[in-house]
Amino acid sequence: MNIAIVASDAIGSETIDNSDLSAQRAHLVAVARELGRTHRVTVYARLDSPDRRHKTRLAQGVTLELLPAGPPETLAEDGVLPYVKDLSAELTSRWHAERPDVIHAHSWAGGLAAVAGADGLDIPIIQTLPRLRRQARPRPARRGKAEHDAAARVRLARAIGRTASAVIAGCGDEAAALIRMGVPRGNITVVPCGLDIERFRRTGPAAQRGKRPRLLHVGGLSLESGAPTAVRALEGIPDAELVLVGGPEPSALENDPDVHRLRMLAKESGVEDRVSVLGQVPAANVPKLVRSADVVLSLPDDAGAGVVALQAMACGVPVIASAAGAHLDSVLDGVTGLLVPPRRPALTSRLARELLADPTKRSALGFAGADRVRSRYSYERIGQELLRVYEEAMEGSRVAALV
């Protein structure tokens, strides 16, 4: 099978901030490598730097092609949209020369470029749409534009979802959101974000730590990330330390407003001597940090990919996760981890105290979590599920051509 994967911008990351975007990019590359073991895969993305090679072999059977479309610099998703026409023209040129069997598009811009680039070629298109996150209500002066932009994104998602042969949702909550937006239920298949179960596993080196019980929170540092909830929860967990991973580069921590707010909150709560903010860390260090923790916290208001919880579970470390998004699928409450409503520091504190006081329960949650990730979220299984979606779309295209 000749598979074309279309992303809107740069892929891959050498550091981890565990934003949905970085998780999705890492997922895209890992799945491409898995599919490349038995199929031919070409990943198309927009050229984001004049110093990068236009064509690179990523792995066996996998080639990355960076296409000139707009300025060769990193752009946000909205910044890519004006250059979709250029991106689709590059795709058209390549696909007319060598037609892929199936196209899997990621993001708004990637979907639009894929649809235009494949026009007239009768190639089934699979679409993974970015999650429409719940946004804080904007100030009145900006509310009109924000509401207009949100409505435009819904219309775009609906149009792409109805055009694609199939739409991939990352979790049940995301599938329900797509249905509410008007994407046909029958077009949607849930295929979750996967994890490298060889890097994230129970056995392996752990980061150095002191004698205090360690809580680890990985993600952004904003209010919506759950980091402030973790800091406030620490007040009720005597002697424990909290390590925060994510946010800006370490060199930018001192001038970051979120870091400043967290440090002020820690001081007001009387826990400033027990909170460490690491910022972004190299990807290779994340499994070591996870294995060094007694409990991992993942408390965002809206867990798009839910990667942090999967990392903790895979390493056999009990996780307390917000009852939102992908966590509702991956974390079986009381079996593979514990769920807590977002922004509930008192309840989070109580659950953490109970876990720290009960090593038997921590061990049971850890073993069950590791088993669940290895059986459900390995890249091998995710690749197999995607191949089934591709094959069904190709068969549907063949049948439609005969009618």
C-alpha cells in the first residue's frame, strides 16, 4: 500500500512540553514508522526552515518531503491557512506523477490541502481533525472575533468531515464533539494516540531524587493545564515534593508569567520550598522522570491526547488524572489510575495522600496501568487499526466507482 500522510507544518520535537500539538506530531511520526515496516509511506509537511533538507528518509519505508508553501519558518495553524493553495499545488504535482492508494491528512490546513491536491484523482482521504478545545470566555472587546473564529472552525470541521472517506477521533469524547458539530456518525472511527512502549516501561533508569515522596506534573503551566491545581494540592500533602515539567525552555523560566504566578501561588500556600519547575526537558529524560515519581498528576481542563497519563501507566506509576477528554477512555478509575474533576485541589490532595500511604494500592494500579497501555496503546496496535480504516476506505472507493 502506498500511503500519503499530510501535515500542515513541521513535525517531530526534541523537547517535551506535552502540549497536544507536540504529542500529535510525535504520534504522527511514530505511526508512520510503524506503517513503514510493511508499506510505503510518504509524509508531506510544509518547509519550516531554509536549513532543512527537502527530502529525508525517516525510517524503513518512510520518506519525509518538506514542500515550499509560504515563508520557510514555523507558523501556527492559522498562519498556514493562507498558504494552503501553494501546499495543495505541490501535492497535486507529486500525486499526478505517482498516485498514492490512500491519503491521511492531519490538521485543518493539512485537510484542506489534501482535498484540493487530490481533486479528480479519486483517492480516499482519511482525516484527523485537531481538537476544538474549550476556551476561556474572552473579554467583551474580543468576544465577537473569538466567537466568529470558533464558528468558522466548526464549519470547516463539518465540511472536511463530510468530504473525507473517514474521520479519526482520538477518544470517545472527541467523537461525540464531532457528531455534535455535524460530522456524520458513520464517518467517525476512534483511534487513540499511541505510545512507544519500549521507551515507556516499568523497568529502566529513573531520575535522581531525594527522600521526600515525589509528585510529578507534566504539561503546560497555565491555569488550564492543571499545574496550579497541583501546587494548591501540595499544601495538604505533608513532606511531599512536586516537580513540574513543561512550559518554556529552562533559560526562559525567570521571565515567564505562568512560572511567576505558580511561584507566587506556591509561596502563598507555604510550599515554595517543595516545588521545582523544570520547564521543557529533552524527550529522552521523560521516562526517567516518570519512573522517579511516586504519583504522576495530569490535571488539564481538557485532555486532548492524554499522553501524560499513558506515560505514567506504561511506567507502572499510578496516575491521578482529570476526568476529561482522552482520560475518560484510558484511565479506568480505581483500576489503572484515579480520576478527579478538573480544578479540585482538595480532592486531588486527598487522593494523593491515600496513594502515598498505601504502597500496595500504588503497585496494583501500576501493574494494571502498564498492562492496559501495552495491550491497547502500543504503536503496533494503533498502526493495525489505522490500516483497517485505510483498507475499508479503499474498498468503499472501489465499490463507489463500480456503481
